[in-house]
Amino acid sequence: MKKLILSLGFIFLLRITAFAVDGLWIPLLLGLLNETEMQSMGMKMTAEDIYSVNKGSLKDAIVQFGGGCTASIISPKGLLLTNHHCGFGQIQAHSSLEHNYLEDGFWAKTMKDELPNPGLTVTLISRIEDVTEAALRGVTEDMDKRTRQSTIDKNIEGLKTQVTKAAHEEVMFRPFFNGNQYFMFVTVTYRDIRLVGAPPSSIGKFGADTDNWVWPRHTGDFSMFRIYAGKDNLPADYAEGNVPYQPKHFLPISIDGVADGDFTLIFGFPGRTNEYLPAAAIRQIVEVSDPIKISVRDKTLAIWDGAMRADAGVRIQYASKQAGLANAWKKWQGEVLGLTRTHAVQKKLDDEKEFQKIVAVNPAFAKYGNLLDDFNRLYSEIAPLAAAKDYYDEITFRNIELFQLAAGFNRLASAFENNGEAGLAQAKAQLGSRLGNFYKNYRPEIDQQVFAALMELMVREVPHNFLPSSLVDKVVEKNGAENYAAQLFSSTWLTGPVQAEAILTMADGDLLKAIQNDEFCQLAKTLAATYNEQVASPCNELNERIESLQQTYMKAQMEVFPQRRFYPDANGTMRCSYGRVQGYKPRDAVSYFTKTYLDGVMEKYVPGDYEFDVPEKLRQLYEKKDYGVYGENGRMPVCFLGSNHTTGGNSGSPAIDANGNLIGLNFDRVWEGTMSDYNFDESICRNIMVDIRYVLFLVDKYAGATNLVKEMKLVRPKTAATQKQKPRENPRFKTKSKEAVKY
């Protein structure tokens, strides 16, 4: 590996100061920035144990799963552990009426029984390098955003030709600190990933929407896959002759359990955070953006919920859509609550006041003197546009389903205009492949109610200069929203699969004429045109200026506050976060413990309920207290809390103890702490993890898949330390670990 060079004086700027647990840290830099603090918290490892290119390390057991989650390797045969919700699509794809793996679970008794998943990949990181100096060569402070980015892009293209890598490796470059620093990631992607095991949804999704983002939690949110490779251990397309991947490192599993204050390390691929925004941006999120999105989904979810409760068929059709819409809706509510309770806006204002004080007395910082004034002006300018954009995005792109289909048909006309008959044929084929899935779970009478409610909301709340005058006229002055919805839905051919499919098979001229004559398609087209011209275009222009200013502000913060330790926002790349097993107090007179138990599952049990049913075998194991070696003082631990900084993408991330052993599986955050994407506050930000002992109990005692447990390495480091004896081999599972002790 090339010698590490931290540009822009970042080593000086990133000195360790206050003791804290916030941060999504680049594993390459742990030795410089975090090792001392982590060890002071109880970690027994070194930074080299976590990230190394010279030997197997923790990084070699962590993979990006399917592009949006994390998984960890837990055996020498490439066995993967991730969340049930991360593997849900694959489990669903293999399910049928004869083999309903979603309802019954799935467990491969032998490797021959493991199921392939076309298109599913996992990516490992070979190495990470700082390439800031080369990426920013020729970049000057007076460059506009586009010229600057063009210069960087050319530099990176040049870097790609100089990278030393193996034929099976790939390379990617990512900006950090709003483009003030660049890192290169050399990766290896495996393409033959097979489903090994999953509990039934009554365990893997226990609590479903009601418990989502909530503590206490009792969800066994896990599934298992396996990486297969060619006989050379390198990536290969699926083939029966492929063999289990042999990793450089896999995670041993501690069954000693966790205690309050224990060190915890979360390793994975977090998606997006924005921790360094100005107060004006946070205020807009709390007071405008989140409330708008919540208000729109309030109406949609109320209508869907009423229909689902009244009709079992609707409940089946809308269950997945409802869960998807409700997930962000609930998160935004927690985000507003958390940002408000932790006084996030005021904290930013106080910080900005200190920033301005230092800038005012230091001539070297004179160039930053107007930064915050410029931010305030730009956020004030963008406020009405951003509000209108949120309404448009929610109403026309997400909540009213028929708009999505109308947009698809309108794209046929655009395809013909741009690429003639060939372009139209290709667009028709793509749309035709989607129709079946759309109508399978669509009820026009429900969508009509949503349309009426949201059009009324839109016309009432969005300034009319941002709306087509024809829509305002029909909703307000002539028809009223309900009458307009009834007229529109009764006249359009979009609402029925037979009519829509018939239209799609017409001759090209007739098809285009049918689209042009359909009032709903034309409404969708008019809304899209008005949105693009009146809202999106000016909003994008202002956002570009805000992003450019944010890049300067990020650099300024790091220069003005050299005593502070900064970590880069999440951007989908490999990161570590560390903390402790720790409860919290969300509000007055309420205090949460760190662990939940199987007792709580039974307390929530509602026979036949899709969220809180419990399989009979699990109830029997509970009655007998048949927990094997995985129980704790006669109880079965289920989940626990940590103070680790996590976000989307950390689903499936391993929770690792002070010695580098797997102790849990990250899958969620607490509701009050969802604001951690903008303001991590250790007082209420907590991540939720499945206790690995619950995972093993379910695999072993519930599913009887002892074949899987036998290939893992089970250890008891706490017990070994307490007994002050040499760890012995585990006779039950015949592990070869020198750390395992008899139990």
C-alpha cells in the first residue's frame, strides 16, 4: 500500500479531544484517530486487528450485502449473517404456496439444499487509500462548482489507470467531507450467493410496523446466506461446481452475553448522514420538510389502514406498500421529536456564534466572514421551493399510485419523440413487464380516495403559482376534489389491467393518441411540466449553490476548530462506530433497560395477528425453558441496546465485542434517536441489536439446524478470563477454537 498522506492538514485537524462515542469512522484511520480512545473504553484489539492489508483482519469478514445492507462472515466456509429484512426479497422470491418460506422459514440441511439468488452480490474491501492530493491537483478556491468537479473527474480518470490491482478487483473513488478529501476503495465482488436459512416472518419481523423504530424490541431479525466462489476462491458466476468461499477472516461468536457498559463495535456500510449542516438547514428539516412529508402520509396511511381493516384481501395486497410508506413516516416523526428535544437548532446557532467569533479576530479566516449570512439568505430563498418540492415528491411520485403508471405511459411518447419506433418498442417492453406487478396489488377505489384527499391538500397548501391553473380550477372552483377524483378515475383506462394492456398492444399511432386523449395521463404530464419548470429547476439551481457553500463551510469548520475531531458523513462506504451497551431515558420518568427477553415476546403474543403471532414451537421452548447453552439465568435474551452511531446501510452490521467476537446483529435505531443522521446525541441515540445468543438458539433449538452451528467458532472469553484457565475445546459443537471453554 502506498504511504498514507492526509491532505489539508487533516492529521492536525483531527486530534482526539473529548471522550465521545459519536462518529462513523474510516477503518484505515483508526490507528491515527481512535485507537487510544477505543482501548480506554475497554477494547482489547489494536487498530491493525480491525483494518489491515498485511494480514486477515475484521474488515475481511465484513461485506456489503446486495448494495444496501451489511453482512458478516461467520464461518471458514463463507457463511453470512445479515438481517431478515435485508434478505427478505430473496426469501420472498423462493417462496410459493407449496414452500412458503416467508411464513414457515427455510433451513438448508446440507449445502446442496442452499438456494441460488440471481443478481445478488456481496462486496469485500481489499484496501482503502487516501488519494486527496492527486484527486484535487489543479483545483483552486476560485473555481465554480462545475469546473472544480470537472477537474476532479479528470484527475480520477487518470488515477484509475495507475491503480495496482488484481484482475478480479475493482476500484471506486468517493468524496469525503463534502468533497474536501477523496479516498480510493479497491473491492472484490462475489456473484454466487445462496440462501442458507431464515426464520419465519413471525420471528424475523415480529412486531412489524407497530414495533418499528421502537424500544423495547423483540425481533429475531436475521437470515443466513453463503458466498460461493470458483475453485480458485475467486468470484464466479453461479455454477453447481462452485465451492464455499474461504475468507481471510471470519468472526468468532461469543456466547458469554453482554452487560451494561460493555464495549461495542459496529462495522458496516452506512448510507447517508449530514452532521455538519448549518442551523438554517436543520430548522428547515424540523419546521418544514419533515412536517410536510408526515402530513401527506398521514392522509394516505389513514385511508389505506381503513381499507385494510375492512377487507382481508386489501390487507394482503397493501401490506408491503403500507410498511414501506409507514417506515419513513414514523422515522420522520421521531426525527422531529429528537431534533426538538435535543435543541439541535439552538446547538447549531451556538456553534455558529463561536465560529463567527473566531473568524472575526483571525485575518486568515476573513474569507469565511460571510459564509453563514450567505447560508441564511439561500435557505430563505429556497424555502418556498423546497416546500413545494416536498408536496410534489410525496403526492405525485409516491402516494398516489396511478401517477406512477401514468408517468410510465407518458414516457412512451417521449421515447418515440427521442428515438423513434425502436425507442418506443424498448419502452413498451419495459412498461409491459411492470404492469402485472402494479395491478396485482392495486385497488383503484382506494387510490381514488387518496387522490381526492391529497389534491385538496396540495391545492390548499402549495402556492398556486407552483401549480397548473387547470388543476386549481377543477379542484377549487368547479368540481371539488372528490367530484374531480370520481370523474377522473371513471374516465381513465389506466385503472384496469385489461384496458391498459390492450392500449399497450395498439399500433404505435393509436397508442400515442390514446395517451394524448387520456385525461389522467395529461394531468400527470401537466403536473410534471409545471413541477420541472416552476419548482425543480430553480430549486436545483439554489441547491447547487448551497452544496458549493457547504463544501466551503466544511473546510472552514475544520480549520476554525482545529481542536475538534471530525468524522466524514456516511456515503455508503465502509465505516466503524464504537460505543457501549447502554440504556437511555427518552422522557421524564421513563428509563429503558439495555436488554429484552423471550418473556417480552410472549407478553406481546396475539394469536393469529400478523405482527404479534408466535410459532407454536417457540412457545413450547419457552414453556419448557429449553434454551440450551444460550440462556441467561433461566431466561432467553432477545435484543440489546448500544450507543453506537448507525444509519441506513448498517442493517445487518455485526455487533463486535472488545476482543473481536460477534455478540449481536444491528437492525434498527430507537425512535427518539432517528435524528442521528443530522445530530448525534449520546443521551438518546441508540442502536438496536439482536443478541447473537437468540440467533443461535433459533438456529439450533428452534430450527434444528445444528449443521450450521457446528461450522461456527463459538467462544467464551469472559468465562475464560473469570476462570483464569486455558480455554478448552467445545465438545458439543467440536469447534477448534483455543478460546472456547467447556460449558
